[in-house]
Amino acid sequence: MPPERRWSPILLPSGRDWFQSEGQAIQLSGVLFGGADSITWKSADGKKGNIEINAYWVSDIILLNQGDNTITVTATKGNTVLSDR
């Protein structure tokens, strides 16, 4: 399977390029095909965490700052690195 087909971008909470939350925390989720060595998330302010590797992955609860929060999820398998924000 080509590397770009092993990864489905962040699906929840919205499946769009942005999501408006009225809460102070969020969980992200998506789909992984073909496995990965690691899945991680990182926010623009330096917070980061690991995501358990599963076909349907779900992050731990991520605390949000007031205002815009950019969070990047990255899946790595060997030399292939795929990310979504």
C-alpha cells in the first residue's frame, strides 16, 4: 500500500481543517491502515503526547489554551512520516 494510503487524517471531532470547541479539552481520532511505528501529537505551544497505535486511534485528552490551538498528529513507519493538523 502506498504510504499516503496508510493514513487517514484526523477525522474527529470534525473532519475539517478546523473545529470550534466551547470546552477546555479535546480528543482527536482517525484511522490508520497498515500499521505504524509511532503516532504522536504536538501542539503549537509545545505540548505533546503519544497515541496508542491502533487501526482506529484516539488521543488522550488534550488541554486547550484560550484562542486558536494548532495540533499536529504524526504517524511514522520506518522512514515514512505522515502528518495532519
